[in-house]
Amino acid sequence: MSIKDRLIIMNFFQFFIWGAWMITFANYWFGTKHWHSEDFGVIFSTMGIASIFMPAVCGIIADRWINTERLYGILHILCGITFMSLPMVDNPITFFWVILLAMIFYMPTLALSNSLAYSVLTKYNLETVRYFPFIRVWGTVGFIAAMWITNLSGNKASENQFYIAGITAVVLGLYAFSLPKCPPQNTLDKEKKSLMEFLGLDAFKLLKEYRMALFFFFSMLLGAALQLTNAYGDTFLDDFRYQYPDSFVVKYSTIILSVSQISETLFILAIPFFLKRFGIKKVMLISMLAWVLRFGLFAYGNPEGGGLWMILLSCIVYGMAFDFFNISGSLFVDKSTNAKIRSSAQGLFMMMSNGFGAIFGSWTSGLLIGKFFTDSDGMKDWHSIWLCFAGYALVVAILFAIFFKDKTERIEAN
């Protein structure tokens, strides 16, 4: 089996784990356990909380002390065991702590999977910009496959979704030990080192550089936008049941949303072309404008009456919005750092986007929606909500266009 195929398998199951439960989790929470909505937002924030410190910490460990593939495997095995214990939890407070533990193990593997792929590709003299998008696209395929399997097998509201995720995580953890060895690159030597170097915090020096500091700041702001669509997309479509109870969109809302992931697979493959032709700044700016379109189309879309195309187009646009920043951003970080801090830098990127960004997005949006866009009967004004989100993304895009400067206009694929 070729090295590309082995990395494809890793990416497929990496995101299969996430897709098995994240989109359908609300159905288990409300439909099966009948727990309160005020606790749900806190549960969703566990991904952000774990992403604040774990990707950076694990990146440092991988750069300094443990082979990346070994750490990656250990984390997945621990994650899988934790996931399989979730069905035994019978109250929301304990559920919060258990799923937080699962996220502490899982979230750093997202950054580690990137650094692992970059290290292996470099080791085999394969250009990352050319090959990584084609490998990473199988992660999105895995996410889609998990969504469909969980839904079509009748486990949309069942605890079996956690068993599916848990068993897959354990299998992937064991598989990781068969991957090519990626030993630490930033090991201690006889030279005198600063405290930052001794502790493995070298990647945080990137924040001293104006360009990189701005990049990570905007990563946080775009991470907030991603959290908005993950948290509210399915609920938004499901609320159409009051107007269109027999609509296909209402009955199969999760399947409709999977169009977003299908779109990802296409736009990932387009990344090398866009990076080479337009450069990193323009590609990331396209992503931000795509978020404006994503939210704006949701604001005016509906299942019937000629508005269905807007919902579907919004899902298609999502692929560009997500990939052109998250995947291109990951490649930008890889090209802007050296091998000694590769894992740490990817962890820092994950910390800003999926950590601080996710918490900022979930907490702020929850407060705004509850105070300004929800009536006394609990009904949400989705039109105004999505327009508010679109305005936020537009402001971010304008600020990025003005302030972010990058001398390396294009990332070439050799």
C-alpha cells in the first residue's frame, strides 16, 4: 500500500469519528435524554475549551519528546474508551465532564493529523501543497459517511452513535502505530537554550511577528463563524416544521446539511490551483466572503416557495468558506514554520480557530440570540439571526483585506 493510501485511511477515520456524533448529538440530547436546552450550549463548548490548550500542548510534546504517530495513536485509543462510556451517563452535569475528557483526547489529534501528514510527505519527498489536499479530502468523505451511517441506521437519536465513534477511534489509534515513524525534531542538544526553547514553546514566538499574529487573530474570528453554522444549522432547518411539516428538508435536515461536506470534497481539490494563481491572502479573503454568502442565503432561504435553491447553494458555498481558510491556513502555517516547531505551530493554529474561536462564537451567539432574536414563546427570528452573522463575516473580511499583508503572495506546488 502506498504512503498516500495510508494517509488517506488515517484522514478518513479521523473525521469519521467526528461525523458519527457531532451533527446528530442534539437529537440524542433532546429527543432521547430530554435534557434542558440551557445545558446544551455548554456541552458544545467542550470542543472549544479542549482546543484552547490541548493542541498546543500535544504539539509541543510531539516536537520535543514523543513520536507524532505514537502520541496520535495513544490519544485516539483514550478518546475511544471515553466515548464508549458516554451512554452510561445519566445526567447532564456528568455528561459535560465526560465529553470534555473525550474532547481533550480528540481535538489535538486534528492538528497532529496535519503535522503527521506533512512530516510523512516531506520524508518521502512529496510536495505538501500538491498532495495534502487530495489526502485531506478523504477526511471529509469520512465525515459524510459517518453522518449517513448514523442517520440511515436509525441511530440519529441513539447512544449507538457514541459506540460507533468510540470503536472507530480505538481502531484508528491502533492503526496509527503502523504509520511511518515521525520522531521529535526539536530535541534537546548540548547548546544552551532559552526557557522558551527548553519548555518547547518556540511556536508561540510566531505571535511576535505582525503577519503571523494577525493571521492567528483572524483564525479565531473565522473559527467563530464555523461554530455558528455547526451549532445552529440543523436547528434552523428543523424549525421549518412549523410552516412546512411535510417538507423533505425538515424530515431529512441532516442529509441536506451533508451537502456542505460533499461540497468540501470539491473545493479541497481546488486549493492548489487557487493558491498558485491568487496567493494565500486572496484565497483566505474569498473564504471570508463565502461566509457572508453562506449566512445571507440561509437568511432568505426556505424549503418551498422558490427558496430551496438558496438553502442548497448555501450548503455548496460552505465548502469554499471552510476549506479556503482552514485547509489553506494549515498549509500557510506549514510553509511559514520550520520542521522543529511544525506540530506546535499546527497546534497553535487549532487553538486559535477551534479553541478561542469556537468559544467566542458559541457563547457570544448564544447571548445575542437569546436576548435579541428569541420571542417569549421561544421562537427564533432566523432571518435576522443569519443577517447578523452575515454582517459579522463581512466586517471580518473588510478588516482582513485592509490589515493583513503577506509578502509570499503565492504558495507554489513543485
